[in-house]
Amino acid sequence: MKPVAMPLASDADDRALVLATQGGLPLTPQPYHAIAAELGLAPVEVMQRLRSMLARGMIRRIGVVPNHYSIGYTANGMSVWDIDDDAADAVGELIGTLPAVTHCYRRPRQLPLWRYNLFAMVHGRCREEAVDQVAAIAALIESEFPASYRAHEILFSTRILKKTGLRIAG
């Protein structure tokens, strides 16, 4: 992936903070203090700048991105759902908050080849666990949105691809 320029940083310290954190936070009890020491800033300033960048939309979130395979979740399934378009946002908001769902999003249908418009990723220690999670989601959708749910499938991962977010050039 080719690095891109970052036009949104308000100053050099914001840019340095993005560069220092884009690969992840340090695995220490006080990661913001470690970043602050690296950049020559006060820890409170690091936290304030990150909050400000979140509020301005320069960064979308700060969160943990686990490697599911290394912690035992090897049955990764993208559940795909055929939901009435008028209800898809509400269904997505409902299932996106479930503990079994790591991310949920809507995509346009590609008829006649692809009927599904809602996607929700689940992870299990085995395929049966992932299938059970999706069955529970289906039951919830059927109870909350009975007229909107038509069908679903689970697409299991067959190989691991390296996942990385956007990286900017230093």
C-alpha cells in the first residue's frame, strides 16, 4: 500500500501523534504517557489532542484490534442478510451492538446475483459456535422485524489476509 499525505493535521504535533499511534498504542499500563515521552509532550496534551482529532473527524476511533486467530477464534464468518431496505438501518443498529458481532455494515444489493444488503461479522472458536451465534441473530431479527427478514447465509473465512489500516508517510 502506498503511503498518502495527511492534509488534516492542524500542526506538527498532531501529525507526529498520528504517526506515533497509527501502528497501535504501546502495550504498557500507561500508553499515552509512553507516547507523550516519545514526542516530548505532556500526557494530558496527548489525550486532549486525540480527543480533539476524534471530535474533528481526523481520526475515527481509538480501539483494540485483536488478532482473532491468536486468541482462539478461528471460525470467522461474515453473516449476510436479505433485509427489507426500509428496515436495514434499524436492523443493523440492533445487531451491530451484539457482543458476537465485531462489525456490521450495509451494502447495496447486486441483483440478480447477490440479494444480501446487510453484513455482520461473527467469530467463534469453532464453526458450530459461529453458526449458533448467527442463528441467535436470526431469531432476534425475526422477533423484532418479522416482516423485514427474508434470508441469510454465513461466508466463512478460508485464509488469513494481512489487515492494516491507512498508513501515512512520515
